[in-house]
Amino acid sequence: MYLAPAMETILIKVDAIKPQKKLIKKAAALILKGEVVAFPTETVYGLGAMGMDASCASKIYEAKGRPSDNPLILHISDLQQIHTLANGIPLEALLLADAFWPGPLTLVLVKKAQVPNSTTGGLDTVAVRMPDHPVALALIEAVGEPLAAPSANTSGRPSPTAASHVMHDLEGKIAAILDGGSTSVGIESTVVDFAHGFPTILRKGGITKKQLQSVLPNIEDAAVDHAHHSPGTRYKHYSPSARLTILPLDGAPLLNLLRKELNAGNKIGWIGPGCPDPDNMIWKYLPNEAEAYAKAFFGLLRELDDLKVDHIVVEPIEEEGLGEAVMDRMRKAAGV
Ligand code: TXA
Ligand code: MG
């Protein structure tokens, strides 16, 4: 049987603040040739290809192993590009764009016919975001059209916050990775739906509800029966290979169980401010702050997986501000 050789994935180290033009051009040339290239954004690394070309978007789904009905976000570098993607954009959406772009906010709008169905997973809506990262903005500009980009992880794995995470998941499957160091926010953008009546939050993320309400006081979380407008919420997400448990209010029964697991020779990982048994567990310290959790959480899940732990325990944080998005990801990683 003939096996096609795996593609070589080249790592292009680039200055995150002043990206070298030559390196951006090299990555853009690959994308313009129809290849898939990973790049840093302020939230997580994205897996970019030409979003207005159906076959390029399909390559993204293939590399990630992503279900084809889960739509992609189109990334723009200039506000004017939004008008090439969406029809009948409500004033409120433009107000949010004005307040938070570039930044971790994605707007779901009624799509224009020219946006391929394979990019939007067959939906008649399109998700648009302007990322706040010099490398991402330079790359979109060099390509000259919107980049479709989901998070650059294998489907179901924690989102990548460093180039090494992308390499781990996608080496041999994509043409290149632009390495701009660690991402600053660490969890994905907030997704707001403007295509189904009054605006609702489909996915919590880097812009908090309070920030959104400072511009649009009536914005609310989507009701559960509205969440089907975001197919991504249906799929298993952010999962480490190890079992993950969120420390309950009364931790005593869990601590008893962990003692038994340790006695049986299992490896336990602990994420949070206060590990009860740092001599016997692998402790990844985090201060009790939402920003620190957001920035480090996905990377720590990957680190503990690499250490082959059997069970990860995470201390929860207050569900307030950015803590809402952190707890959402934590629950999804725990499968609860
Ligand atoms: O921060 C982010 O948003 C990162 C960076 C790379 O920009 N991207 C990201 O993409 O997280 P992805 O594909 O992993 O998650 C996009 C989410 C999914 O839950 C998807 O279902 C939803 O946005 N989405 C995309 N297009 C949509 C649409 N037309 N309607 C509703 N939801 C949509
Ligand atoms: Mg994702």
C-alpha cells in the first residue's frame, strides 16, 4: 500500500510585537497557495486558511478532524471587510465592534451569499472577529482577504496557547506555524449572536458580560434552546486525556478518594492555589485570579497530560467577570 509522506510543518518564529514582513509574506504565500497555517491571536492560536474559498476551508476541517457542520470564524484586519461578509448589520453590532475590536469578541451576523457554505457549516449566518495581535493582523492584511480560523487544536483537545501545543496536535497535517510566543488572554473570544433577534451571548469568552452591557445594557446569555444556533456548543470540548474533577465545596469525600488512588499508584495532578498534598501530587500552582486561570488553564491540562497523570483536580474560582468564561471551560473539560 502506498502511504503519502506526511507534510513537513515548518515553524516560523516571528516577533510578536513587530512581526518581520518577510516572515509574514512567507506565511501569507502558503495560505494564498491554498495551504493551512497556524498563527497566534490574543486568545488562542488559530488555524488559518482563505475563508472565501470553499476548498481551503475544507482543509481546515480535515486537519482538525472537526465535524463539517461546526462553522468557522472569519478573521478580518479592517472594519470595512465586515461589509463583504454580512448583510443588514445591526447598529448594535457595530457599536460592539467599535468598543471591543480589535479584541476577543466574535459577532454572528446574517451572511452574504459569497461566503461559502463550507466556511459557515451550512448556516446562513457568519461569525466575524478582528483579533488583537500584530501577527494575526499583519497576516490577514498580507493575504488580503478574511482568514477562516478555528482554534488550532485537534478537535476535542484543549485550545492551544503556544506554538508547541499546535505542533503537538497538528505536525505533519499543516504547512506552517507562525510562532509568536504564548497568547495573552488564553481562552477564546466571546461569541455574540445578532442574527436571531435581540443580541445574546452564545459563548462566554475574553470580553465579559459586564463589558458588553456597558455598551448594550440589554444583552444576555443565550437561553439553552437558543444555544443550538452555535453548533460548537454541542460537541465535546477542551478535554485532557486524564479524568478531570472540579473540587466540590465539601472536598472531604474527594480527598479520601484521592488518597486511595495515590495508594494504588495513580498519578494525581492538582491545579489551583492550595494543593492539600504537594509531596505526593503534581501541583501546578495558580493564584485565585480569573486572568491567571484564563491564561494558564489549557496549557496546564496539556502539561499534566504529557506527565501522564491519571486524574486532574482543579480548584474552582468565583464565577464573576472573566471567571464566568473560565468556569465554563473548566466544566466542559470535566464533561459536566
Ligand atoms: O478566540 C477565538 O474565537 C479563536 C481564535 C482563533 O480566533 N477561535 C475559535 O474558533 O475559538 P473555534 O472554531 O474553535 O470556535 C468558534 C465557535 C464555535 O463554537 C462555533 O460553533 C461558533 O464559534 N460559531 C462559528 N460560526 C458561527 C455561526 N455562524 N453561528 C453561530 N456560532 C458560530
Ligand atoms: Mg475551538
